[in-house]
Amino acid sequence: MSDFIREIRLSLRSLSRQPGLAFMAVLALGLGIGFTGIMFSIVHGALYRGLPFPDGDRIFAAMATNPSEGVDRTQISLHDYVEWRDQQSSLEELAAVYNGTVNVTAGEGPARYDGAFMTASSFRALGVQPVLGRAFRDDEDQPGAPLVLILGHHVWTDDFGSDPGVLGRAVKVNGEEATIIGVMGEGFAFPVVEEVWVPLRPDPLSTPRGEGHFVTAFGKLREDVSVEQVQAEFSGIATRIAEAYPETNEGLDALVFPYTDTAMGGEGEAIMLSMLATVFLVLILACINVANLLLARAAGRTKELAIRTAMGADRTRVMALLFSEALALALGGVLVGLAIAKVGIDLFDRLAVDTEPPFWFVFALDGPILLFIGGTAVVAALVAGLVPGLKVSGGRVHELLKDESRGSSSLRVGRLSRLLVLGEVAMSVGLLVTAGLMVKGMITLRTMEYGFDRDAVFTARV
């Protein structure tokens, strides 16, 4: 470890003699690392951070699909939910939810909230409970049961003054008398961005099959069950229902997938991963630029490196020296990249609020992102230091010393440098084409013809 630290110090001292080169290299790596860190934070926050619940990665959604009709996935009727709930055994508990407007009148006048209508088993399935009061009882989602209400944390603080005495308070919910029974913890907004929760009480027997409310089913995967097993079980149930009720369920199959995928879908995930790959290419371009700079610098240090080799330094030692210089530059790039990433992530987080992203989307410069940036810096140092290291350490010592004694260099870097530049140009053209297609796609969406004059068409809700 002490040898490594000494090499880093020597590298910093050596690079300080060429501040222009060091500045350009640090700036290039900083931009590459920073933009990659921003995009990774977005992808991680949207796709991989997961639900903020205990064992949140085991919470799966169950929806219907109809490949023959081109339907990837859709909600299921209450009739199908009851069949799925009673026949399945792969999930610890199958719950159901649909969201809609909930008007709450408490005192002066009504307030409209984004609400969720949930079966009583929902909070058990998620593994969460209110921080104040209680969740729904099993008898409270039955038809005709007295209506109860659970408040979101910000509704409780903003509209009810954080009053702990709110429990048991009588209010009106969509014109019906109800009682407040609980307050959820800060940040909870299941299933997407909901603010209040009421029991799902409709009676499926009171409506013809295939009519009434349509819901999303969800539950926690049992520890001894695989995803393939739960998918097979639900597909079998869907097949039996389709055979029993072909007039409403013909062609319908079940689709089970991680609940977090309800927000993005396969197409959205592919777009985000392709954007992450794009910024990785930007990072590679930065690494190639730094490799070219270090290669040119190494050409001027041929005699020094040859003397080191003649005195007993093996190829690994020489490559470690050049890698330590690249790593020193990468560490400087990390500092610049962290500053860029912090500004970019905070800006994106503020802009994303207006789009009302799902509550589990969190964009922050925290542990996973810092680990990623650190790993990216090491990879950048390897890529930037490997090319000149292999080139320089592979020369013949006596030829290098002989050529240097005549005042010339036998380290031929011209062809390799040109190849690196050619690779940069090729990747840059690819990135430009990709960016152009994305811009064209956005313009097409904004100028799409709807087939009717929409300038004087308005919508309103009462």
C-alpha cells in the first residue's frame, strides 16, 4: 500500500510539470464521469432502487395480457381477481388496488386528492403499517361496511395540522360519511402518487362478469417460490377461467412481473438503458482522449522509462507507473465529475417533480451512485493508462537507449494515435446519429396530427 501511495505522489509531482495536459485530461474525464454518473443515477432511481419496503423486491404485480389482440398487459376485473386470489398459492397474499379521485370534506369545504381504493389485505401484502392509527380490517372491504379513511403523511401535516387527535374524526369521502383511522409514513404513496386510501368495497356479484371496477393485483412472492413458478401458476388459473367464461376471458392470459415495472414497461426500460449506453460511449471517448495525451507524453519519456527497465524494473512495474499517472488524473476527474453529477442530479430531481413520478423514483447522489462513480474512475484509469503502458513497456531497452543517444525516439506512436483518433471519430458520428434520431422523434411527437382540430377543444372536471 505504501508503494502505491508513493507512486501516486510521484505521478502527481510529474504531472504538475505539465499543468496544461493535466487540466485537459482531468476536465475530459470529469465530464465523462459526471454525465455517466447523472444517467446512472436516473436509471438506478427509476429501474433498480425498488420499493422502499422490507423485501420490496419480492412484491410482484399480476395483470392480464392478450397477445392475440396486441394487449401487452391490462388490469383485471374484480371477478377475475377473486378467482386468482382464491386459487393461487405462490404469493403470500394477493391484494388489489385501483386509483381515482377522492374528495374529502372535513370542516370548511371539500378537498380533492389522488386516492387509492385497496383491499384490506393490501397493507399486509406490502409489509407496511400506518405510523399513526391502524390499517384496514378484513371486514372493512366488504360491501356495505362503514367507510374508513387513511391519510397520507403530507395530507395530515398540511391539511390537518399534524393533529394526533385526527384519529376517529368524522369526515365525508365522496359524499359518504367516513372515519379517519390512520396516517401513513412520510414518502408512502402506493400505488403511484396517491395521497389517501379507502377500502375497495364493491361487490363483484352485483355486476355482470367483466363489468365494474378493474384492478391491479399484487402480492409478495413466497421465499420458496421462483418467478417462473408463480407465472406458471397464474397462467394456469387464467386458462381455466378462459375455458369457463369464454365470452369475457377468451384469449386472456396472466402476466406476473416485479411491481416496479408497472411504471416503465419494457419499452421505457430499453430507452433508459440505451441512454445509459450512450453516455458510456461519451466516457470512452474521454478515456481515449486521455490515452492519446498520455501516449504523447510517454513518447517524450522514452529514455527515462528505458533507464528504469535497464536498472531492473520489469514490464509490470513500468505499466504500474503509467497506470498510477492515469489513476491520479482519474481521481481529479472524479472530483470534477462529482460536482457535475451533483448539480445534474439535483436539477433532474427538481424537474422530475412536475411530472409526478412514482413515489419509489428517488434520484440522489447516495451510496450506490458514489460506488458506481468510484468504479467508473478505476475503469477510466485502466482504459486511459493501458494503451500507453503496453506500448511503452513493450519496447526493446537497448534500442531505446541507442536511439535516445542519437536524439531521436524509437517509440512509434503515430499509427496508434491515428487509430485512436479514428475510433473517436467513428463513435462520435454514431452518437450524433443517435442524438439526431432522438431529437427527430421528439419533434414528431410534438407535431403529430390527431386527425381533428384540437385548438379549441377543452376538458373540465366537476
